[in-house]
Amino acid sequence: MARPGRGARDAEGGAEYGDALEKQMGFAETIANGLGYGGTHFRFLATGEHAVLEKEIWTLAPAASVAKPATYNLSPEKRTTLDFAIDHLAKQAPKPQEEIKLGAGAPYGQVLVDKQTCTLCMACVGACPESALVDGRDQPMLKFIERNCVQCGLCEKTCPENAITLAPRLLLAAQAKQEVMLNEAVPYNCVRCGKPFGTRQMVDNMLGKAHRPLDVRGRRGAEAPPDVRRLPRRGHDGKQGRDQHLGRKTVSATLTPLKFQPPEVPRMARALGTTRYLRGFSIPAPTPRC
């Protein structure tokens, strides 16, 4: 790679551009050498003297290349064109490989997930700009398409549990274009309607961080602990975070400790209302003072 004019890397913005370009050329050289193509295929020349540039070019030694030229058309997307080029190099490679290790900052690689800390909150799926991380549709699963990953690191920075790490590499096997399971969990179903709304691990983590243990009554009428009671009944339509008032057919799975119970209201007061109930009492007049 030659860049004449503007002097060299000390020009405005030239140093950063040159360093970034050399780094990417190093990744390309690693891939070419890993596939068995010997020699130096990439070299960065930064000079403002045409005579020096010409001398450097003529001293370059030829490097090994493919025996059969490629016949694919270039794509408007640079990533797609690069995939075509790598696939052609892999097919014509003197030393075929399924995996080539790359250094940090490479645009190819895999995502590693710690299953012990991952709660499948899917924050990484929403942050991925290339759709490399996908969910399990109707199941609590996290899947990964390695060929789409550009190793931008957004998933690693977004994960609230710090369960994601990046591992740069170039995977040339067919698995690179397929969805690979990274993590899956047992769904947690609503205790009333039975519809899944989260993972058991996520719910367990939430309950573990609560100020005291909680319990709910399931469909089979499991007994609640003696120190909990029901709040006023509310209808539950089976959707997370939504309640409905369904009259006498309402149900509720919300419990609270006895410590926070309001004072008991007599049955008559509940039937008549507090105001009408209090009106039924005769209040004696105050005794006058002498």
C-alpha cells in the first residue's frame, strides 16, 4: 500500500490513519499466511518523495497468490465483498484451515457467554448493530451468527451482568454462517395463567436481591407462609405487568408481609362502607365544664 504526497505520517490526521491501516493490513497478512500463501502481501509505504516510492516498489518481492483468479462481482457492501474474497482464498488455499486466530481489534471473531451469570435479558441482542446476536423467538435462548459479527464490543459493554467477552478469530467452516446456541434457560411461567414471561434464573436473581423472601400461591393452591397475606384482589390477564378488574372472578398472586398490613375493617363496614358504618354509632355530647 503506497501513499505518496502530503509528506508522511506526521501530516494532519495521517498518523492515526496510517496506524489504523497498518493494523488492518496486519490482520490480512495473518489470514493470507495462515492459509499457506507465503511472502509479504501487504506493506505500508508513507513518503512524499516519488523517487523513494519507486525504489521501494521495485524492491518488493512477489508473494504467493491463488492459482485461479476469482470471477465474482464486487458488492456495494464492503463486508460482502470481503467475504467473497476470503471464501475464494480459502477454496484455493495451499493449506486449508477452518479457523485462524487473530489479534485484538480484528473485525472477525466470536462472542463468549458465561452461562453462570447470563440471565438472558437480551440487552446484547438489542445493542448488536449487525444482527449477529439473535434471540430464540418464543424460547429463552441466545444465538450467535459469527460471520455477521464485527467485534464492535457493544454487546460486551451493554451486558449488565458482565457475562460477555470477545474472542477474535476467522472461522472458515460452514458453522460461521449458522446460528449457534450460546445460552438457554428454563422459562418461568406465570403462577396463575401459566404463560412464560421470563427465565427462572432471572426471577431467582430478583428474589435473591429482595429485602425478604416472598412466596405466591400457584394453581394447585400451595399454601403461603404464615407471615404473608393477600392484598386486595385484582384480575390478572396473563400478560406481564397488566391487571384487569374482573369483578368477583378476580385473582391475585401478590403477597405482602404481615408487618405492612392495614388495620382490619369489620365485615359490616366493608358491606356498608366506612362512612355509613360510622353513622350508625351515636356519639354522646361532651359534658359541659363548670
